[in-house]
Amino acid sequence: MSVRGIIFDFGGVLIDWNPRFLYRKLFADENAMEQFLADVQFAEWNLEQDRGNPFAAGVAQHVAKYPQYEEYLRAFDTRWRESVGSEISGTVEILRALKHAGYRLYGLSNWSAEKFALVETEFPFLQWFDEIVVSGRVGLIKPDPRIFTLLLEKIGLRAEECLFIDDAEKNIVVARELNFQTIHFQSPEQLARELERHGIAVASAENANLRES
């Protein structure tokens, strides 16, 4: 089946996001930082904000459960931008080449609606997408099959016509079950190789003269 639409995850694929970028500034000891992240079940807590829970409410709820970590929990709201690194340039160059080649590009990302709004205009390549579904805006998170179905309804394509790219294996597993073509992202170099296996060339786009805004 030929590919009519290419769907990208954002965090870990196009944008280098990691809460440790922030928390390494707040903890002098790496082990203490990791203990905090484990104690407060950080990944699960963050997913609730990605699902649409307002950050203020999420922080208040978690501070009530873990008052000893109040300073660090509140920092993730007030200093959240420090958890976002730079674009992953190799993947962005691939995205640029795909856009120039005429592929329809879509975004499907687990992200808090209010925090995504803070970076939406910071990264020009986000304007290259034909449609973006952000979990916090629709109240669904990957790997819930319903968010995949919602995207398909918005873009008017069938799952088998789409190539889904994500760094989280659990999301890839569900996408495959739904008949998406998939690439489990590990690096820009690996992505380029996998795209070629799907019959998609990703030659350099340095001379593409693609407008970025």
C-alpha cells in the first residue's frame, strides 16, 4: 500500500523534550532527581495533563499527595519551558524534504494544550503540517485507539494509507493493530533508512527553497 499521509509524533522525534532538562537544575544529585521522578510517578502524572487536566489542578492534586516535593512539582508548571530542548535537526531536515516532495504531513502528539501553545509558534516547522492533533485539546492520549481514529476522521484517510512515526513502542504497537504502516523512531539516520524501505526517498532538501513560515 502506497503512503498518502505521514504522521509524526513530536516529543522525542522532532523536539527534544525531557523533564530532566529542568530538574537537573534543581537537584544537585542525579540519584535524588531520579528518586523524585519515581516517587511521584512523574510519567503517569504528566500524562494526565496531556489528557487535558489543567496544569494548575494537576499540580494542586499532586502537591496534596506529595507535599514534601511541592517545590519541584510547582516548578514543572512555572518553569515548564525549561524541559523543552531544541529541535532534533536531523528529523526536521527529513520533514523538510518530505514537505518539499509533496507528502501530506500530520502531527499526533501527547501534549498539554496549554503548554503546547507556548511552543507552537517557536518551532517554524510546526507550520508545515496539514493537520495536528494534540491530546490535551481533544481529551484523548496515545495509545488510546480513539485518538488515532479521530485523526483519520480529520484527514480523510484510511489507516493503511498512513505511515505513523513515534518513539514510544506502545504507541507503535497500537498503530500496527489499527493497520497503520509504522516506524519506531530511534534516530534521524534510522528514520531515513526506514523511510527508504517504504519507498520514500529523503534526499537533502538544502536547495528546496522551502518557506518555513
